[in-house]
Amino acid sequence: MRQFIPILIGVLASLSTTASATQTFANRGTTPEGWDSTLVEHEGTLAQVTNVVYGNNGTAIKATQTYDPAYTGRYHSEVHHFQGYHRGEQGFYGFAFRLQQDWQFSPAQSYNLAQFIADFTDTGCDDFMPSSMVWILGDQLVTRVKTNTVCSQVTTEFKNLTTVSAGTWHKVVIQANWQNDETGFYKLWFDGVKVLEKFNIATTINDTREFEFRVGLYANGWHDDAGGMKGTQPFRQVWYDQIGMGTTFADADPDQWS
């Protein structure tokens, strides 16, 4: 009988892990269906397409933006899920993305791929403020956390995490414990490889309101950098697919759910 006890314990542990897994959000590359809201600014576009998809999925989201030197606003083409996180929660967040084949990486400029954001207009210190963001700068993946208070924000960036290539699908998975003291953690996997792991850090603003989870192309460098667009490529395209959230890595990893 003793030889069966370790096997039984292993089976029970496996069942317990499976039972505790909860996928809280899933989108298989559709828009606007499946999202709480979308945001397309100026000449940007969002479209559901079937010609460029991740794996065997039938659809993907294509986000584009076009630079206009006479325009002074921002350049969002995003889909929004309103239930991202509250302070004190933790979870996994994942998506697959693909840059256009001829994406111009140099000169380096910031293009955001995903972000968590909340409306702080009532504070008088900010309006819609992103906390964590994931973006490319040149051909390097970058992410960040934002901490302290909305009226006294502290931003910590994690740069040069890995090299991003054009014309191929990539996967991003984030695991975060959203705390405003040094009990939080923040991790990021790129194409299944862990490229960031920070423990015992603050990971969000000291506020209880809910942050949205948004994915899509936000050409923030065009708005934020002096002189506007860098380089000679004013039309940018990014595809997204298999966007998921949940309590386990498998809930968010684009390859582990369908």
C-alpha cells in the first residue's frame, strides 16, 4: 500500500492545481466583439482579420497608426478590457503580437504594445494614467511599474529585456502581485523564456480603483518625443491574438488555451 501513497499525493496535487486555475478573460483575436471598449485616434484603425493569425486561430486583431506632422494629439489604436486589476490582487496576463514584416527599428523610438490604465481625473493630479506598460524601443522589449501616489508618481523601467524581431509572432506573459509596498512582485516571459523577475517591490499606485487592461498599438513616441516621428516609416501595423488573463500561467500563455 505504501508504494501507492506518493502516487496518490501527486494526483491530488495535480487535481488541486487544475481546480484552482481560473481564466478570467479570453479573446481569440476578435474586435470589437469581446471587448468592453475600443480607442482609435486620428487616422488609426482596428480591424478583425483572417489573413494574418496566430497558430490555427481563425482571426486576429490588426492595429495601425499613421503619423501626421500637423496633428498634435495621441496615437492610440487599442482594445480595452475594463477588469485588469485592483491593488492587492495578483494574476497572469498574456498576448501574442506580430510587427509588420518591414518594421523600421532604427532610429529607436517607443511603440507601446499593452498597458494597464485607470482614470484619475478626480484627483486633480492626472487624467488617464498608465501604471505598467509593455513597449518596444528600437528592437528591445521594455516594461515598467509605477508606484507611490498619483500625485507623486515614481516610475521604474526595465529596459533591454530581449530583442524583438519583425514579421514573426511573439508571446508576452506577465505575472504581477499588485502591491503599493515591498510585498509585490513582477515577472515577464517573452516567447516562453522568463526575461524579468523582481521580488519584494512595489508594483502599483497607492489607490484602490480598478485598472483596465489594454492591448494595441499606441505610437506614444510620436507624441512624446521632441520633433515627433523618428525615421522614415509613418505607417505602422501590429497584429494581436490570444489575449488572456487568469490565475495561472496557462490561463495567459497563448499556446496553452484555445
